[in-house]
Amino acid sequence: MAAARGGAVARDARRAFDVAEREHVLVTFGIPPRGPDTTFGYVRRGAKLGERLYRAAQFTEKPDAARARTFVESGEYMWNSGMFVWRKPVFLGALEAGRPALAGALRGIGPGGSVSGFEDRIREVFPALESISVDYAVLEPAPNTLVIEASFDWDDLGSWGAWARRQPHDPSGNVLFGDAVAIACERCVVVGDGGIAAAMNLRDMVVVHVNGSTLACRLDESDQVRKVSEAVRARSVK
């Protein structure tokens, strides 16, 4: 996550803390969309409760291009930043409603005792927990989720495409970093670290060579590189 104007971040954070302290709610930050991006989750604004404060009416995870365009044109949707504020009892109550098995396992882990004891308990419990994002498990089904429209700049730097948006571009729209060469390419991300990365006659592609490993994929699918990590891990256990 990249955020500019630190004063705005602090002000919005204080407001979220105040709301979460006063009320039995879960709070997320919504980002006014800069375009129909398909790599972000979206949250639709519900009833307005105050200045830039709304009930969350609906969450949609990574829509296709047509839906994302409809969302943005409607003016009712924001990007879901994935930054949340809540009190522990409120969160555990929402988790109990949506995923009781997860809530039961976590309720037995408290801050009491030694730090090492707490860490040992986490290591004991965590591997057996269901692997699910907090959006799916808690926020989406919860009726008490609020969204604050953020006043600060934000971007999710979780993919090569998102990272590239913040980098200098050459006249053809390419981002070149390290030992990188692009010949007759347009809108490509080429990164070479520990070796040369070269691309030729490509459009909207990512070519990354780092520490002896190479990745090539479509730019609009760069948020899915976790599939590569999963495939490599699966190969290693055979």
C-alpha cells in the first residue's frame, strides 16, 4: 500500500478509531476509483451516515472489465483498500457469525502470559485454521460494516502492474528497471536484477528476471503471480 499526504492518512485513521470505539461496527477505507481497474475489490456505498461515512452495501472482489466500468460510471462504488479498524470483541463476534470454527480457535489465544507463550500458541493453532481472506470471512457477510471514503492517495502495490504505475515510463509506455532492455515494445514492464531481462516486440507484458528466476506474463494478469509460487511449491513436494 502506498499513501501520500501523511496528514490526511492520520486524520482518517483517527476518525476510523473514533467510530470503531463508539459503535459496534467494522470499518474499512474506500478509495475513490481512478478508473475501472479489475485488480481491486470494490465496495458499494449504502446509506450515508456522515461526511464521507457510509454503510457498506456490497463487496465485489475483482470484477471483470465490463462490471468494473459499470461500477465506476455509477458513482456508487469505491475500491476496497483492505485497511480495517475494529475492536476485538466486534471482530470476533462477526467472525463467530460467519466462521464459528475460526472464531472458536482464535478465542483461546489471548495477550496474557509471556510473549513466547503467545507465539507458541499461534504456531500451534494457525496451521489448522481455514485459509480464507478476512473480506470473505468477516466483512462481506457482516451487517455492521461501515466505509470511510479516504481523503488520501492510495495504491495497492501487490503486483508488478501496480508497481509500474508509480515508476517512470519511456516514450512507448514501458517501465525498465535494472539490467533491462526493451526493443519495439509498448506498455511493458521489464526488470533485470542479477542478470539481463530482454523483451522484443511485446505489448502489455511483464518480463522479470531476479535471482536466477524469470517470470513472463500479461500485464493485466500480474496480480495472479501467486499461482506461480503455488505451482513451484507443489512441484517441490513431489
